[in-house]
Amino acid sequence: MSTSRDILQALLRQGSGDDMYDLVCELFPVCRSISGDGVRATLDRIANEIPLTIHEVPSGSEVFDWTVPKEWNIREAWIKDPSGKKIVDFADHNLHVVSYSMPVRERLSLAKLKEHLFSLPDRPDWIPYRTSYYNESWGFCLTHRQLEALEDGEYEVCIDSTLSAGSLTYGECFIEGETEDEFMLSAHICHPSLANDNLSGIALLTRLGKALLSVDTRYSYRLIFAPGTIGSITWLAQNKARASRIKHGLVVSCVGDGGGPTYKRSRRGDVDIDRAVSQVFSDFAPAGEIEDFSPYGYDERQYCSPGFNLPVGLLERSKYGAFPEYHTSADDLDFVSPVNLDFSYNMVARIVDLIETNWSPVSTLPFCEPQLGKRGLYEAMGGDNQRVDRQMAMLWVLNLACGNHSLLDMAERSGVRYSLIREVSDLLVRNGLLRR
């Protein structure tokens, strides 16, 4: 591997925040769940951008302690008031129906109807997002203002859906690198009409995949687009033998808003991906927050389960569950922006670049400090205002270049930015003072 590769610039040349936002807008109306035609339509759209292998895993398949559920699809759903007027309609917003609602067509009193209605009293103009994946029931979500306006009488409800034997669908894009060691990035694709959670993650990984196809990399890259929880469990069940190839991993979610950024460490807590994100936050996003692993969240908890214990962390802007718009209709196209998506992509590109360019140098002159002046390295290191920082970075690299310390180790121990450690290491290689 050559440290002279400018992977970061190659990644940043591919696409823009506007491209990602356009994809979010295009996919926003699609009704997705943990299975069904909405998931397939989403994966088909991604496959127009990057090569995607799409897998269908039959309902009833045993995946560790779980079972792949029946497939759910929906055509229409509505509530009519006593006058026959539609007052809640799935055609207006697909959050109006509890995901995985069983089919129903009946008349019932307001009191009975309310047993199947969900709203947000503290956010009276927002529609909540609710699911019923593993419990056969049905329900509607509506604004609290709509709920309060309901009058006594007989209501007619219709949910034209199917719950039947089918399959769970997921997609993966594999980009071969110089080694079989893998950098895995994962986004969940099961949420309907929620822009930040997680169309933002889908759009970001799609752009990253396009960029990675244009560069030579040391690691192989595996981008996974799967329904939350059951999707990652299914992928792990089908790839148990090869999961050990994953040396670095990120679950990417909620990256389109202006909060954070936030990173949750892997279960191990001190692997390279954890350390790399810390370095990138320090250099690029100093307001970022890093928290320890917990077994609640997104698919990182499956990748980090004790049987696998993979080096996978969770990258977000605002933390899941901590922003008011989370799992509501307010997580819409106005809540995310091209600027915020681009910032998040830049973070991920820098993380990838750091992982790719990290290596362990060996000094060619290990006995005492080399004379840098006779090689003109002081002059090559820039203006007076940068001289001290660069000189100290160079001295740290030479002192730790015994083959047992990576550039990331050196940056952490010295307190010098990784980007500067990498820069002076390249300079020392060119002057014959370091070898691989």
C-alpha cells in the first residue's frame, strides 16, 4: 500500500449533498417495512447507482433465535367517519397505518376504534410512527388534533394488506480491495417516510459506494442495506463464517440533520474504528460527542453481540430517540438538508481515509536521531508558523518508528493531528528515513 494515495480527495469528488438529498426525496414516498415490495423498490433504486446483490430469505427461515416473519404488503387503508367522509387515509401519509397491520374491514364504535388509534398529545400536529411486527394486530396513527376532533358514532375502517409467506429482502454491495479484510458499513432500510431515520443513511452509503468504486483500496468494502434488527440478524446468520473478515465497521443512521455528530463505540471500546472516529471528530468535528457502547440502538448491537463481537460502532448526527422529530411525521424532507448530508459524508470519507492510510513505519536509521538538516527537511516542512508543530510531529514519528506503532498510535500518544502525522511520515518515506 502506498501512503501517497489521495483516497480522501477521490472520495470527495464523487457526488454532492444535493445528489444525496435528491435520492432521499425520491425514496421518501415509498412505504417500507421489514419486508415487502417497498423494500424491494428501495433496493432496486439503490441498484441503479451501485452494483447490488439482492437476497431473498424465505419466511419461516430460522436465523439464530429468530424466525424470518411473514411478508407484509399494503394497498390502501382509511377511516371513514359516521358521515362516510375519509378522515384518515394511508394515501395521504404512509405513517397513518401501524406497520405490519393485519387486514381489517369493519364498522365499530368510537370507543372501540380508539383502542386502535395512536397519537402524540405533546406534539398535536405530528403523526407518530408505530409498528406491530411480531404481534398480529392493526392500528392507525394520526395527529392528536385529529383524534380530539372525532365525534361519537359508527366508523368504518379498512386496511387492505396481506400477511403471507414471502421473504425478507436485503442488499449488499461488495467492493474488492487488495486484501480480504473488510470494512463494513450498514444502513437500515425498513422505515417508511422518515427522512433522517434512515433515508439519510441509505443516501450516504449509496454515494460512498459510488466513490469507492473509483479508487483502489487496501480493504475490501461491504455495504449492507437491510431491515433493522431482523435484517442484520439474517445477514449474520447467512455469513457467520465470513464475519471474522470484518476488521472495521460503521452503522450509519440519522446523518441528515444538523445535530451532533454522535458516535457510539463498539462493544470492545478501543478498536481502530473507535479510535479513528475520535481522531476525525477532534480534527473535523470538535463538537462531536462519543459515548460508550450500550446494547440498545440500531444494528450495531447485533454485530457486537458476544458471539460475533465485531469492531462496529454507530455514527449519527443527532442521537436516535433524543431529537423530538424522531419516529414522527416531522422527520420529513424539511428536517434534513443537502448541507448536513454533505457534512456527514465528509466525516465518513475522512474515517475511511484514516483507516486506509494507517500503517506502521520502521526507521531506517534507528540508532539515535537522524540529522534532518542535511537532508533539507526543515526547509521542506513549511513556514515559520508551522515549523514547530511539523518538527515535533517528525520527531515523534521517528522515535516511535519501530514497527510496533501505527500512525494512529503515534497521533494518540503525541497529541498531534493524524493528518500531520501522516503528512510527515510520507515526507520521511520520500527521504529514505522510513520503510514499511
